[in-house]
Amino acid sequence: MLGFRRGTLRFEPGARMDWLQFGHGSLSVVVVPGAGDGLWTVGRSTMQMVWRYRQRFWSHRLLILGRREPIPSGFGVEEHADDYLRAVERLGWGPSVWECISAGGPIGQCVARQRPDIVRGLILASTTHCLDERLRSVLDTWRDLVRDRRWADLYWSMVASNRRPATVARYQSLRPLLRLLPPPRSPQRFLHLLDGLAKVDNGAILPDITCSTLIVAGEQDCIISADLQRVMARLIPNSRLVLYAGYGHAAPVEHPGYEGLTRRFMEEVLRVPTTARA
């Protein structure tokens, strides 16, 4: 398919990393997905990714990189960042804006600090640099549900904590259908991802991030509080914070202004000529 490629990188010892290239535009972007990547790899969620970013097909050129499979025990965000750096080098992907969603944020922070030459701009969407009591409680809940193999309850918890109350109310009637969804192929992968997140403390490296940074979040985020977003914005020197009132953790998906906001940021950072804009 024109404008669409996917594949797998092989790492030692026996690890693999799925990737997806999508779009024909001039805005070059690396996407680091959130915790859902721990349940379903990029290879297994390709169609969902294409649907999620369908509006960008003619304006962007996206590289969506999943985490390695398997994720070893004790694998933290620094190790994931090393994987991502190796991946873009092996794929020949040049300097880009890095768009880091939720659990992908700490990885992007490490990459931007280590390699400012390849991160021309950083978008941190519904993410954080450290944990507070609320986020630690959410991770503990998800960890317990995985260990008890209560998959339908885990899926519902992720929906309910991500979406706005009005959206959750609309989905309530569909909740019984979650029992029909298959369990993840590798529950241990998700547990190891959560364990790595539980150790995140990037506060000391944020002042070293030199690229333009856009931080976008919902004021009513039930997973990562708006206060954490504000602290993160204060610690990154060249950053701008946008908080959407009435929106939660899924603000990048639900808020109608997110795509326009991030596109303008990318155009500014990548200096796309005016004639190339839609």
C-alpha cells in the first residue's frame, strides 16, 4: 500500500520491535505509544493505529514504534529509550518531532535529553516525569487485575479512567461485551511495562531538554494529574502547556483541537513553508 509500510526489527537476545510507517506528508513524526502497547504490540494493533492517525495521511509522515517484545524484568525507560534510538538509526529515520503519548512520555524525555540532534521538537501528551499517589494507585490497580487475570475488569478500568464521564456513560451498555475480548498474549509484558513506569523519576533530566516542547493534557485527568503536568512544564525550559478543561487522560483523542494544535507546533518546529500547509 502506498504510504504504508510495517516490519519488525530484531534485537539480541531474541527480542523484536514492531514498527509502522504511515503517511505521505512533509511533517516527520516519531510516535511513542502509551501503556496499551504493553497489551497489544504495534504489529497486532496496526489497523487501530491507522484509524487513529487517518487524518494525518496527507500532511504527516509517521513512524510508530512499539516497545520490544518481550520486555525483560527490570527494563526501565532508559533502556526503552536506547531501543528507540537504535530503531530510528537502523530505519534511517531523520530528525523529527517526537510525539509521546502517556506512558511513552518518559521515554521521549530520555531520548530528547540524550540526542537533541534527532529530536527537533517534543510533544508530551497526557504524560508525566514522575509518579504521585494517584498514578501509583492506578498502576497498582492494573497490576492486581492482571495478576488475577480479570481481563474484562482491566479493560473497563482503562476505559473508565481514560475517558470523560459523558463518554464512559455512553460506553456503559457495552461493558458486558468486554468479556468477549481475548486476553493479551503476554500478560507479563504488561506487568513489566507497569513495573518500569513505577520507577520513573525524570525530574533531574528535564532542565537539560533543549528542544521546543508542547505539553498537552486534560485538566480532569484521572490517571496523571494536571498538577504533574504543570510541574513538568516548569522544569522543561522551552515548553508550552495546554490544559483542556473538561477533558481527561484521553484528551489527545477526544478533544477536537488536539490535531490542529499539534500540527501547528510541528509546522513551526520543522519550518514547513507556508505553501505546504493545508
